[in-house]
Amino acid sequence: MRTSARIALFLFLLSATIARATVFGKISGVVHDPHHRPVGAAHVILKAAHSDFSEVEQTNQDGEFHFSAIPLGEYVVTITQAGFATLKQPIMVASDSAATLHFQLSLETVQQTAEVREQAIAVNPDSVTPTTLVSRENIALTPGADRTNSLAMITDYVPGAYVTHDMLHMRGGHQVSWLIDGVNIPNTNIASNIAPQIDPKDIDYLQASRGSYNADLGDRTYGMFDIVPRSGFERNRQGELVLSAGNFYQTNDQISLGDHTQKFAWFTSANGNRSNYGLQPPTEQPVHDAENGYGGFASFIYNRDPANQLRLVTQARADYYQIPYDPDPNSWQNQLYNSSGLRDGQHETDAYAAFTWMHTFSPSTLLQVSPFYHYNSSKYVPSVLDYPTATTSDQTGNYAGLQGSISTTVAKNAIRGGVYGYGQHESDLFGVVFNDGSYPNFSHPQTVTGGVEETFIEDNYRPLSWLTLIGGLRQSHFEGDVVDNAVYPRVGAAVQIPKIHWVFRGFYGHYYQPPPLTTVSGPVLQYATGNNTSFVALHGERDEEHQFGVQIPFHGWLLDADTFQTRVNDFLDHSNIGESSIFIPVTVQGALIQAWELTLRSPELWRYGQFHLAYSNQIAQQRGPITGGLICYLPDSPSCAVNPGYSALDHDQRNTLNVGFNGKLPWNAYGSFNVYYGSGFSNGYTDPPSPYTGNYLPAHTTADLSAGKSFGENFTLSATVTNVANTRVLLDNSLTFGGFHYNDPRQIYGEVRYRFHF
């Protein structure tokens, strides 16, 4: 492992290719006059649409300008030159984009400024990755999206994303990656954590990428969430206090401060929340279901000089969830999974820090080095009176690593290369007290160490203005209880149709996902063996994906459609030991996910709001026995035989639709709604006493509403209702966190925001 690390570091330091954190993009442009002659010495200002962040360049004699290391998001380009009218044009910057834009100046007339609005929502002809961009303003307007543990900023906008058994699922899998300020924060404990990696109120922009990844992205590949955190560039010695209150005795509060100068920007926040409703309950009426939490976030950016930038992001949070139960021992749910005697809780602690040094060698060559640290702990704590068993599960992971890359543009090639790796120290404790006397009590701690080393190189080649070819290679080495090695190619192409600007894209590639380090030994293994199970060390998941898609712009609207297939070997999932609440990751022999997806985003309609739609038609299936983690024991016995062919995964939902509108109303008011439809998740219990005999559980539709009004510059009042009709339905019967799971009940809360200077 040390040898591999030295080789990777050597290649990284000597590489002459490109560096880019995935949260950044590049912008190049050409400015010309009405006769298409280049305009030199033009003044070009790139300014963030919702903050004071800006960059300034001047065109060369060929009318060209370049901006490197621009955080993803919405911007306005302003171009001025004597004798020409000032041009203002909104643009969007996507991660890893290298757009070349053309700006035509008009001769100076009485109207001094020309504004172009339609192109604010633009296609990305340089990428084969389908993405969804969600801004700070979207999060604030979307009903329920800005609450600390909410995932509505993802589920309302991203096709194929939904929450069931309290966990985010996307494109048929659990494993997603969070890239905070461009740094991939690792977490291999896929079955033990709830909620996002960052408070939504601390986000400036979220870019959700789904499949067709370039070689610089790896690990948890069902979804990638690039987060541009709040930086302080949107603040001038300003603070904001957010207070809320609603039913279930809920409150979700935050205070944040920020400021910036020409060279330095900072932002910090502290939050606290509590509610009598937390996790999805096993009955329509939540019982023993409170939650509370607190945390803090900080971001610092220092521009030492035009060539060097230092960035630091850090966060710490702690959450507690009561585990809901079904109080009726005679209910049909308790006949299948008896939770009536449980009074458990879940403690979660999470902290990370990521430091980034960015060095610009030239407008086209950029270096990024990011050491990081991540601490994650989940403790399942029982009541000593739990019946029949009181289960303890304590899983704590420490990750320390480095992400580095270097990038450049040579002729028509945008070349990238880099490394990513971390060492992991996992400390787990599993214990069970058998209050029914059925088995001797045990408590067993264990420690495992391991790590991941990865290198990548890729090239985005643009031989023609309408054609982009992408090719790359990613190498992964995992070392823990097992050793895995993978070298996987990824190729793609994007074709832009001239004049109408439609973009067709195609992709084929392979991914490797490192496994959790969780292991089972000693009395835990003996107990598992007595319950017709045993433990086998997990290998990583290996995925093969192909995808085709199209982007269609029309008068500021953008339709994005794609179809994909992911074929999986050693599919990562989770299971529990016997009737205990010890959840252990597993690998299933194989899985197949097939879907087509659609998103539709509008410009600001009549300047009063923006419409969004996300739809997914998906089939997620598994095949074969469990091959790693908790396997059936003895594997060759008749009781361990599985039916050949494919069967639905427990989180398979064929149709998922979200439709919403974020409206800006007169008199500084706003109103927003989102309507969600799900066709029903797969049914794991079709025989009595379950009343559901079909292969899928009932379809369900919910609607969320939010309205607010600003009073001057300092106050905003709002009210939000989620699940307006209080529609209740059984989402799934997967045995995690208290048994079966019903959807969230109606929640009503009011919020006040107070902005102040300090």
C-alpha cells in the first residue's frame, strides 16, 4: 500500500496535465463586432448573480479572454469597450465545464446597454453527464427544503431520487458522493447514516450529477452532489437569524455571519433543531419519534495573489433520533416484525475539514491540492428493557486523505490527471442483551483499518465546434480485509446540432465502489451462525453503465432526457442479524437498473417564477444470493437456495414524478409548490397477515406549499405546509430503524428571517 502511495504521489507531482476541483469550471470567450472582427482591450467582468464574487479580464488582440477556477453557479458577464454598447449576458457554469462563448457587441446608440436574458439556462455541449443545478434561492423557496435534515433540495429536482426507509436512494442505489467545495468526503457506512452531509441553509449551489461520469469522479457513483458552500461574498458584515416553529413541537433555527474584502471572505453558521417527528414511522401515527440536533459550519477563502488561492471548509454536527415503534402488539405489522417492545435511539456525530490550495500557472493550467479529514459515528442505543432483545451497534469511522489534480488545455484537448486516496480506521461495537433468555448476552468491539488509492487521467477533445469526445481511465486500489484492484475506462461523445443547439450525448463506462470496512467476528459471528447466517468479507461493487441523452433548449426552457442501463456485480446493500437491530452491509451477486429520465426547467416566466419537473421511469432488480457480508449459512443448503433470475429490489419504484413552481409575487411576496407522485415501492410481504398482496405497495401523491413576504430589507415571514392533504401510505416494509415505514405526515410551520449588520 505504501509503495502504491509513493507511486501515485510521484505521478502526481511530475504530471504535466490539468488540475481542477470538480466544483469549478472554466470560461473562455471571444468578443467581436457586428462584422465578426475581434474586439481587443475590451473590459470583461464576470460577477456572481447572487453575491459580490467577481473576476475581471481584458480581451487580447484576438478578442479572447479566459477565466479559470470559477465555482459552479449563475453569473452575469458584462463587456464594455469604447464605441460599443455595454453587453450584459447571464450564463451558467457547470463543474468541469470549459465553455467557449461568443459575444457580439453592437455599436453605441442611445440605448447604452444590451441585455440578453434567454440564455441564462443553457445547454452544456462539453459534457456527457446529466446534471441538475439547484441554487440557494431555489432551496429557500422550495417547501421544506431549507430544514437542516431535509433532502427536498434533491428529491424535488433530481429524477430517480427519493427517500425510503429514511435513506436517500438515487438511480436504484444507496451510495452517493458528497463533494464539499470540490472535495470528495468519504463515508463507507452506507446503512447507518441519515440526512445530508451539509445543512441546506449553508449551500450556495448544489449540482447533482447522475451517471456518465468523467474519470475524475469515482467511489459512490449512483449520485454525485457538488456543493458550493456559502462563502461570505454574498455578505458585507451581515448576519441572518432564522427562527421557525410548527406542529410536532418542531423548530429549526440558525444564525449565520459573513463578510468579505477584496482578498478574504468568510462565512460561519450555527444551527439547532428539534421535533416530535423524525424518522418514518411503522404506523400512520408516529410514536416515540422525536429528533434533535445541533451543528456548525465555517468557510474561509483567501486570495493570496492572482495565482494562489487558499480555501478551508469545516463542519461539525450531532443528531439524535428516537426509533419509532408500533405500540399495538396485535397489529399485522408486529406479526411480521415485532417493534412493540423497543424503545431505542440513534446518535449520529459527523465532522469534517477540507483545506484546498489552488495555484494558477496560466489561464489554462490549474493545480489543486486538498488534504481532508472526516469523522463519522453512528450509535444505535437500546433501552435496557427492550423485548425480546436490546441491541447495541456503534460504528465509528475516521478518514484522512488527499485529493489532488492538475489540468491544462493543449490545442483542442482539455487534459486532466490526478490522485485521490484516504486511510480509514473503523472501530465497531456490536452487542445484544437477550431479555427473553433465548441466547447468552454479548458485547464485542473490533477494529479494522484499510484504505483507497486512486489515480485518473482523461481528455476532453473538441475536434469541431459541435463535437466533443471524452476518454479517460481510472485506477483504484482498495485494501482492507480483502484487496481489490480495478482499472476501468470511460468514453463518451456530445454532438451539438448547429442553429437549434440541441445536444445529443452518449456514454459507456465502468465504475468501482470500495466496500465498507465493517466486519463480524467472535460472539457476534457465533450468533449470526446460529441464525442461519455467517459473515464473508465484502468486495467492492463493480458497475457497467451505458447512457444516451439529449438536451433541448427553447426560448430559455431546457428539456433534458436520457435513458441508461447499469449492470452491477456485487451490489452493495444492507441486512440485519436475526431479529436484532444490528445492520450489516452486504453484497448481492448482481443487480440491473434500467430507466429513462426527464427534467424540464423554465426561465423566469413573465419574471414571476420558475417551473421545474423531474420524472423517472425505473426498474431496479437484483439477482442471485448474498455474496458478501451476512450470507446465508450453509450456502449450499436447500434453505439458502434462491430463485433464478431477477426480482425487484426493496427500494424499486417504477414511476417517480415531481412538479413544482417557485413564484415571485408582487409586493415582495413569493409562493411555491411541489407535487410528488410515486407509483409505490416493491412489496416484500405479499402473504397474510399483510393486507397488500400485489408486487408493489400503493401509489401515493403529496403536495407541499410555501408562501412568504419580505418587509423591507431586514424581515421575511413565511409559512409552509408539507403533505397538505395528510395522505398516509405504507412506503416500504424494509426492516431498518424501527421496522416498516409510512410516509411523512402533514407538517405545518412558520418561519421568520431577520437580517442585520454587525
